[in-house]
Amino acid sequence: MHLITYFTNIIGVVTIALISIVSILGLICLCRSVYFQLWIKRRGYQRLSYFNGPWLTRITLMLVAFWWGIGEVLRLTFVNGEGRLISNRAWQVNVCKFYIISNLGFAEPGLFLLLSFLLSAALQKQELGTLNRKWNRKTIRAVFILCSPSLIWEACVVFVGRVSSDDGQQSKVSKYWYSASAIHNGDITCTYPLLSSVFLGAFYIILTVYVMFVGRQMLSLVINKGLRRRIYMLIFATGILLPRASLLGLSVLPWPGELVHEALVFVSFLVLMLAAMVGIVILVYFPVADTFAIGD
């Protein structure tokens, strides 16, 4: 077996395994959130409803995480190619376009916007924050609205940019800015347009500043060492997202499908998955587990 093929197969298997772990964790959080919300209503423990107030936002977060995981699996070279899950070349190209628009345009920004709103919810007053029934709907609506610019941007990069770059002389340069796929050994490899990476980097800068601002406010109010540790971990998880955008930007330099390209993309995925897992565990799993402990 060719070294590059062997390497991409290993990356594919590891990626699918990690996404499966995140999915199982998300499913556990999803079931526990729904179960505890029903348990509170059945028992009439209204005081505990504050701790599980953002349950609908947490469910939305997990659904977005599942969607993100599906996109990450579909863009893998491991599942694209002759005799594999997606063997048709036209389908492979469309999957790469779908991945850029869906994951980079919606799932990835939406995932961390939901996490940041869950973090800031702790600073809200009870009558305005998560205890308010309208908070979940407003938060979910705000995430969709805030994701619309990135969704439109990625769609323009993939479709409008592709048309404007097909002018012959500038195609070699413009493919780094617009191309969502490239041919490698007769198969299609998904790539990351440089314009997408630049926009993602700008988004992560704004997100990091916001999370640091909220985290600083929370640290001034929290005395418990365990909770302070969680806040520091969330700030760290958000801070490592900017290197992910940098790695995706660097991935345009090597030829798509080669070892260096696959390594850069895989490391950037690991960074993203680490940040997502830290956020989900701290803002979804721990609060639900803590609420169960209070209920018991």
C-alpha cells in the first residue's frame, strides 16, 4: 500500500473513532438533559429548573455537534474514492462544497456561539437569563442570525469565487483562495479555501475576545476553585481555535492529498475537537451532572 494512502487511512479511522466518542458523549448529555427536564416537571421541583434552564439550548448544541461530525466524516479522503463510500467524482466535488458551506459556514461557528452563550448565561439575572422561558428561543434565534454572514460568505467563496477564478491566467493563484477540492491520484481531495480560513480566523478572534471578557467577569464573582478551573479551561479551549484557522490557512501550501497537507488538516481537526469536547463537557455534561447531584 502506498505510504500516503496508508497515512490517510489511519487518519480517517482515527477521525471517525474520535467523532464517535464525541457523538456518544453528546448522546448521553442529550438524554440526561431531556430526562432531567421531564423529571423536574413530573416532581414539581421548580427551584431546580434554574440549573437546567438552558436545556433546549444544550440540545440544540448537541444537534449542531452531530451535524458537524457528519460533515467531518464526509470530507475525509478515507471515505472518498473508488470502491469507497463516495466513489463518484461529481459527488465528491459536491461533498467538498457542502462541507465548506455547512461546517465552516454554520456548524463550526454555531457550535462555539452556543457554547459562548451558555457561558454568558450564568451572568444573566434570573428573570432575564436561563430561568426565563424565552431565553432559549432568543439564544437559538441569535445563533442562526449570527451564523448567516458566515454561511453567505462560504457560499460565495465556493460558488461565486469559483466562477470568477476560471479565467485561465489567474487560475493557479485563485485556486488557493476559492477552491474547495483538488484532484489527487485520480480522486477528489477536499481542501480549505484561503478566504474561508481568513474569515474563520477573524471569527475566532472576536469569539476569543468575547469569551475572555465574559470569563473575566465570572472569575471576579466565583470563589469555588473547581468552577474557576472550569472557566480557565474554557478560555484556553477558545484560545486554541485561532491556531486551527492558521493551520487551515497553511494547508493551501502543500499539494492537496500529500502527507503534509493531510497532517495539517488532521492537526487542525484535533485542535477543533479538543476545544469542542472541553466546551461540551464543562457547559453541558458537568452542569447536568451537578444538577442531578443537587436533585439527589
